[in-house]
Amino acid sequence: MRKLMVLLLAVVMAIVSFGLGGCSKQQAGPTAQPAKQESAADLLGKGKNLPGLTYDYVTTMNETRMTGKVWMAGKKMKTETMEEKQKMIAILDGEANVVYNYMPEQNMIMKLAFDPGMVAKTPDQYGGEVDAAKVKVLETTMYDGVRCKVLLVEEKQGQAQTKMWVREDYGIPLRVEVTETGGGKLVMEYKNMKIGALPADTFQLPAGVPVTDMSEMMKQTPKQP
């Protein structure tokens, strides 16, 4: 059951322009100052308080690959994944601190207490977790059809390095690469991203499906000596 719970819940810029004022032989005109380049802190700060976010994700670590889809708004999140050819849907209510795991093929919903540590990182969380003082802007490039800044998070020598392709418009990454000191690599890709308010029924439970409160069942389970 614990393994199933983890699988269900594994479920985050302005264009710089330079202008020079013209000058004449008689009188030098005013010289325009170069536009201030947007800092990494300003860029990442754009990813806060989004009205709603939808995206597909692909997480790859060594030979393990996981895919799924996410809908999120405020303290609510919905994830959809496939496990052993079965669709699994999790609906998280961050205000009530509960998560509902829905298995359509079994016509079953399990209600569980919400554990924040069991939820995969979402693209909007990076802005609040990354120390902007350690960030280096490598380049500006197009990634997946969107203009991005490539950022490198410079940790202390011997620690993991993080490289991010961050959207200039919304300040959230489309790709994150974490390279471990031992050579291991974790890649997180966020595709088909859409920003905007979501329909009101996005996080509603399907009607007519029985809900089993696993929290109450676990309370009633005798403790092992």
C-alpha cells in the first residue's frame, strides 16, 4: 500500500537592448544608458502566484522514466499517471490536507492524509527554493518553442549542480537537469505548459464513486508489538 501511495503522489525576461544616442559635430546629444539586465532573482520571481498551471512532465533518472500530467491552482493539484497500464488520478486538497487517489478501472477512491514530502516538485516552486546569489546566467535560447534563460545554480565544490531552462515570460523552468557528484543525472521536463485560470470542476471528485477513508482504516489497524 505504501508503494502505491508513493506512486500515486509522485506526483517546479525582458529582451536586453542597448541604445546609443546620436551626436552631431556642434553638440553631443544625450547618450542613452544601457537597459538594466534582468537579474536571476527577478526572473524566478515571476513564477509566483500564477492563476493556474497545466503541464505534462517527463522525469528521467538513470534508466527510470516517469510521465504524467498535472493541473494546479492555489493549494489544489490534480495528477494523472499510468502504472502497469492502469490510469491513476490523484486530487490533492492542500487546504484540507487530504489527497484522493482515484482508480477508474477499479471504480474506487482512496482518501489519505496529505504528506508534502511525497509530492514531486512542481515548476513554480523553483523560484522560492533557489538562492539567486548562486545563480549564473549562461545564455538566452529557444527551448520547446519558448524563449528561455539558461541558468546554472553554482553550489559548493563537490556538490550537485543544477541547470535550468527558465521561461522569460513566466519565470518557470521547462527543463531542469541535476547532476550528482557521482555522475548520476536527474532530468525533469515540463511540456505543453499552459498558464491561466482552470475550470471550476477541474478538482472535483467523480460522482457516484465510493470513497474509502484509508486514514480511519489505518487508525483502527492494531499496532505491531
